[in-house]
Amino acid sequence: MAVVNGYKQSENEKKLNILNLPELEQQAKEIIPTGGFGYISGGSEDEWTLRANRKAFTHKQIVPRALSNIEKPVLDTTVFGFPLKTPVMMAPTAAQGLAHAKGEVDTAKGVAAVGGLMAQSTYSSTSISDTAAAGDGAPQFFQLYMSKDWTFNESLLDEAKKAGVKGIILTVDATVDGYREADIINNFQFPIPMPNLTQYSEGNGQGKGIAEIYASAAQKIGPKDVERIASYTDLPVIVKGIESPEDALYAIGAGAAGVYVSNHGGRQLNGGPASFDVLADVAKAVNGKVPVIFDSGVRRGSDVFKAIASGADLVAIGRPAIYGLALGGAQGVQSVFKHLDQELEIIMQLAGTKTIDDIKKTNLLGINY
């Protein structure tokens, strides 16, 4: 264990023997300090939407196809022009130093090792350049929490471009922080500095509560901000936090190169719909104009399959990868992605789908349980 400002960080570096991804949460809880674990695992208010994200995947079923005459499904796909070995990507998840001493650097290494796409957060525990370098040329996106200070936004975007990121994810569903009771109970403050916040928060984010961090974030975000970021960076802008067809169309109309369906893993608007329950309607409105990314509640290969069949081009995971990071560092992250890919391959075989494009043509059975 490493210790930073009294906070104990895992330094595990090992492959994981994974039975399933849900079991990793309890294992990680045993080694991540209470405040850090509460921040990572918690949702807002009574966590109704957090729970709904998992339950929503029972609302549709995969029909087995037995006479499909296929074998050895292929997970390769191309999205945003990037050839990828898996349709599963890393969601932009904040403060990964809470789980492991090497934080986002190890996550980037693990994701690159499986041929996936990495997204890093404004609130990362490592700098944009260090995280990008750890990917060793693998494609990465940078996720921007817009500040009220446009000069600061420019400084982050400049650093991201210099580091070679391939796209900007603009998060639009976090203009204020969700009411997260675990953080209140634990009196949680970030013990580890956030290098990207040097100009944003006194002490680099260290010693601040999440509400204090969000206080400097922009509360007013609209289509013109999408246009401004796209124009300033000349990079594709993916708008994250979309849960309605109307907002998807607003984003595309403003020049968004991608739509990211997410409810922030149940961490923002409690009582809102599960992301999976709105995915198909959003994807229908997008109608192939731009790629669709999806996250929130993904824990199984069948979840990935159902999301792609409902219109997602990429499916992102957050918490499971962070738990893998805590338990095994870069190799742990790699183990998580490999396990999810293994489950997905099994589902693809049993559903008679050889490729990711075949999944997209699959009709799910809509029966609620």
C-alpha cells in the first residue's frame, strides 16, 4: 500500500481470476478506504436510479438462434474511424487514484492492452499528458467538465490536443452535483491532488469536497458550447449525459460528432430513467447520423449485447474497471475487459451473431420482468 496524505492506495499489480464482474465490488471494498469506496460506488439520494440501471436490462431478452451456422464470433469494430478490438470502452471515471496509486495511468495501460478506447476525466488523479502517454498510441478521449472560466477550459483543451487525444467528451448532465449521501456520511474530501485542477481549485482539488469542486463548474450549458468546443479544438465532440431524443438532436444540430447515452451511473438525477430504457429511443432519433456510446449499469456480456442491439456503437464501463484497478492495477483492468469480452463472445455465439454489425441487426424481445 502507498499512503498519500493519510489515504491508503492499493499498489496491486496482478491478473485477476474473475468469476463475474458484480463480485468485484465486495472484493474492492475490502481494500479501498471507506471514503474513497463510497465516492466510487455510491449513487444519488436513495439510489433508486442506480438500482434501476441494472434492472433495466431485464426489460428486453435475447432470442437464441441455433441454426445460424457460425463459430468464433469477432469483437472487432470501427468507431469514430478507430479500429478497436472490443466494443467495450473505458468511461471517463474521476479520481482513480482513490482505487490505486497509479490511477488512470494503469487504467490506460490495461485498456490499451485489450485494444479498447480509453476516456479520461477532467477530475483525473494523473495529468492528461501522463494518462495519454500510458496508452502508448492507443486512442483516447478527454472528458471536459466545463468551467465557468473559459480561459481554464481552453487550457485543458490545449493540453488535451497537445497530448494527442482523439476526441472531446463534453459532460452535460453534471452542472450541479447529485445529492450523494455516502459522501456526506463519510465527510468525504479528495485526499489526492487532481493535476488538471491546478488553476481550478486551490490545492489542486486536494482537501475539497465534491460540492466545492462542482461550484466552479458551468451551470449553463447549451448547444453553443458544443459548437464552441468543436470549433476551438477541431476535434470530434461527443456529448455525454443524453437521455432524451430531443437532446440528442440538439447536440447533433450543434455539431456533435457523437451522442453518449448515460445517467452518470445513477450519480446525478435520482428518479430519472435507467439509461438502457431510453437508449433505443435516442438511437432511433440519431438514426445513424453519428455514433452512439452507452453506459450505466453494464456488468455482463449480455448487457453489452443488448445495448448494441438497442443502438449503441460502443458500450462503456466505469465502476467494474475501477474495482479491477484496485485489485490488480493495469493487469486487473485488462482482466475485467477480457472477462466481459469472453461473456460477450459466448452470448454472440448463442444468439447467432458473428460480428458486431450482426448484433446491431438483432431484434430483442421486449418483455418486462
